Amino acid sequence: MFQLAVDRTEMTNVAAAPHFDSQLAAARVAYDAELAAMKSKVIQGHSYEAYPVLFDRMTSWNSKEPLLKRIIGNGASEGGGGDVRRNPGDSGKSEDRMKARK
């Protein structure tokens, strides 16, 4: 949680500051409501059903880790950015094109 008016580069997380308790509580309520809506609308297949669990702030890492590994194993990129994974049978040309753009 950041004060963008005074910290535009988001260097100081103020979530632990006691005078922001009410704002943090309101953000958590809103987040949990969005997560509940996501759970009720999740599309089955393509590992989408794992995302509500991964985004649930009350679920332990031990429960999330196997789901994340399964999603990454299905071809999703870990960390985004320049992590390009080849599909079986791909000659690597798409990866070469990505490197050429940089």
C-alpha cells in the first residue's frame, strides 16, 4: 500500500503503519469480494480453476506451490518479461525474433 501523492515511485509500503489500518481493512474487504466473484465465475479447463486459489491471501504457500508449478509446466511463463518458452516442434524462430527486437 503506497501514498502515491508523496511517493510516486512506490518505495515506501505504508500497510504496516497504524494510521492506515482502516484503509488497509477496506482494501482487504474489496479484494476478498473480487476474489469471491472470481471463484463464482471461474472457467473450467486450461488451469483457470487454480487462479482463485493462487490469489487467495488466506491460502498457504504449501497449497499454492503445486498449482503454480502445474500452471508453469503447462506453458505459462514464470515472471513474464523475456521468458519465452518454446512449444515442442518449434524451431526456436519466435524466440530468435524476440531476442532480435531487444
